[in-house]
Amino acid sequence: MSDTIHQSVLKTEAATQAFAARFGAHVAPGDVILLSGPVGAGKTAFARALIQSLLTTHEDVPSPTYTLVQTYDTPQGEIWHSDLYRVMSISEVEELGLTEAFDTAICLVEWPEMLGDLIPDHAISVSLQPSAGGNGRLMTARWTDDRWDKRVFEAANG
């Protein structure tokens, strides 16, 4: 299978949050969203906006940098938000139960390169890169599973 790629320039943090919320309207249990980019690129802001868009009541959505995983119950299903920045080995990832959650929950994974060979084939990779000279960022989404085709299109053109 070949990669499908979508790029968007998100000019402000509000634009990033709006895209994430529109994208969140199309996710379901078993979906894995891999968020990559340098520190400060907007991975947590993207995840926070997506999660908050699915919650029935407003809830604080902290970065899971120190807890490694935060879970949320939503009408669409359970969400697992993980930050693997501090993970040192694949066995630590397995101990978190994250690989089982890939099948049953909506999973948002920051620093997915720590997953190594555990990355599921059906995942979508969302890379956020700061734009030169501003609050904006370039978002590049890549996927091979056609479940993402319509979802990304609708979020981008919402």
C-alpha cells in the first residue's frame, strides 16, 4: 500500500484546534492517531482540542508527559492520550496496555517513534512543524488505510 498524504498550513493555534475538533467528529474506537513534531509544535494542543470536542462536559486535558497515559470516557468511546517522550523501551509501552487499547479505544500518541514495530498498520500519522516566523504550523497527515480518506478530507474542508 502506498501512503496518502494531506498537508495543511494552520496559521494560528486556533486553526489547529479547529482542525483537530473537526477531525475528532470522525474518529471511532480502534483509531490510532500518531502525533509527531518537535517540542512546542502543537501535538498536545491538537490532542487537547480533539479530546475536548468529544467530551460531553468540559474537562481539563493535561499533557500526559508525566503520567504517560490519560484516559477519557466519551459517547464515541474511550480515548487514550499518551505521551511517550519519557519511555525508554518497547516493554514500557507494552506495560502501559497501549497496544491493547489500539484495538478498543481512540488512541492519540505523542512521540510515536517510541512505539517502534508496535505501530499499527491502520494508524494515521500527523506531523506538526512550526512555520517560520509565527504561531502557525504545517500539518502533514500520512496514512495507508483508506478509512482515513474521507475523514481527513471532511476535517480539512469542514
